[in-house]
Amino acid sequence: MIKIEHLKKVYPNVTPLKDVNAVINDGDVIAIIGPSGTGKSTLMRCINQLEKPTAGHVWIDDEEITDPKCDLNKIRQKMGMVFQSFNLFGHLTVIENIMLAPMDLLHKSKQEAYDKGMELLRTVGLAEKALNYPDELSGGQKQRIAIARTLAMDPEIIFFDEPTSALDPTMVGEVQAVIRDLAKTGKTLMIVTHEMGFARAISNRVFYMDEGGIYEDGTPGQIFDDPQRENTRRFVRKLKVLELNIENRDYDFLGMVSEIEQYCHKNQVNYRTAQHIQLAFEETIQNLLLPVLNAPKIHTVVEYSAADESTVMTLHYNGDPYDVTRQGDKLSLAVLNSAVSEMSWNEVEDKELRNKLEMRIKA
């Protein structure tokens, strides 16, 4: 079991880990996902002490490895790490790369190390490459060799730091297949990945990392189908978000329309959908809300999903409860319906912006 309490890592210009707390059980297969720069790789490197944490504690099987008195070399024999960049020794053959650490660190005989190495090469489907050198292999083959080399130390915990990110797309599948088989062995795995389908298929837990820690922790079904927190939802749905605030009647209408155009262009929203987004904004603000709000305060959020090319526009506005869908000007609603496929209003628990209007934009 791995126990993490108040883990913090500070670099001169950034603090990727502010306060990380987690318990990882034996046999857990954890996919670590999140935007770049949120500390995914740093978390793993702090757990195995390749990076020294600035503060906090980490226990492996009831032994605190952040204690200066801890024998790290002994603890590290329980852990293995597979990097993005393979890190194979170019002057050694494949089998020699795999034999080296068991002979040097576990003091296995040459024959023992060779036999185990060949067994592992057969496991990853590369026994015929035993006498080749790394520069004679494809990227996918090198990564499978790197996995075999890690397994040669028989670790209880294995960390994978974006194991397929440096590979040609045609080679990703062969490495993922090896990791999938490994996930069935009962070893504890932690995998940093940007491949959401792979993360969902292989893991029993998912860490979504953001805001300096584990922002949300759940099963793949919970994280990908029913995320409880806003940043998680936006990430897994590949949402591109635009927020606009109107504080008075003299707001910069043309400036906001320009922002919408730039947002659509940047996120490659197709022309017809972009026109619908702009029309929905203009018609709702100019003809449905401003005429009835004495001192308008309107917060607009546009969320475009790159995953399914859907768009939702949500407006929170002040004033007494005002259901645009029922009380709004009929002609304006008819125009709005040309750009919107679904529309709903409800009153929310917000003293200032108590009205919420949600519209699904036609694609």
C-alpha cells in the first residue's frame, strides 16, 4: 500500500504539487490524467523519490520513505519506472539490457538473469530480438523492451510516465497491449497518460490532477461518465470554454461578438455552428434580456466539445425570476429557435444571478 499525506513540491518558478493526499491499495491500477503542467509526472517521481518532495510524507508498506533514515535503495527494489524515452543502453544487446540490473542489484547469476530475461522477452513478444541492439528496433519495440527490463527486477509497484507519448501512432497499440496484460497480474500500477480510451479501459481508479493536487478521484465510470467537479467535466469532454460578462447596458457589444468569432476560429468550430452561437448570443442578450432587466448583470458561458462537436451556451442573469422560454418575446424566441435545438430555464440558489438559461446550439 502507498499512503501520501500533504505532499508538496516547489520549483523556483512553479508549484505543481500543493497538497496531495491519497491511499493507493495493493493491486490498484491508477490512470493519472489532466492538463499539461498539473504535476502528474512529478507526483510519481516524488513517490519513488526520483524527486525529493518539498514537504509531506510518503509511506510504502508502512515504511516512511520520506524519512531521511529510510534505506531508499532497498525500498526502490519494490518499485520500477518506465519512462517516455526508453533509456536503453545502446552499446548492450536487448538481453544484456534486461540482465544488467538483476545481476548488479539482486546479485543473480548470469544464467538466472538470462533465463528470466528470455521469459520476459517472450511475454512482451520480442524473444527473437534478444541479440539485437536498441538502434535496430522500432519505438514500440524499444518501449516493450523497457517494460521487460523493469519487470526483470520483479517490482511490486510500477510507474509508467506517458509510455506511449514518444511513439508513432501505429506503435501505440502494441505497448498498450503489454500494459493491459500487466494490469491483470495483481501488481500496483500508476500510469500517466493522455490516451483517455486507454485510461478508461485499463484502470480501476482515475486521478484527475489540477489546481496543485488530485482534483478528483474515482472509478473510470465516475470520472468519464459522471464527473462531480467542473474542471474534470471540461477536461474529459474536451470542452473549450468562453466566458463573457455584461455589467451594464453600455457593454461592448461589438467587442464581445469579436471574442465569439475569435473563439470559434481558434477552436475550429464549423462556420454554421459559429453563426448559430453568435445569433443565440445576440438574440438572447439584445432582444430577450436587456429589455426587461433594469440593471443588467449577465454571465455567459459557451462550452464547445471537441469530442462530439456539440455546443452549450449558459446564461446566468439577475433580476426577479424570469423564464425566457415562456415569458420572452414570441418573435425573438422564434428567431432564437432557428439557432437552438433545446432550451431550458430554472431558478438557482444565487442571490445575485438567480436565473439560469441553458441552450444547446444547433450544429
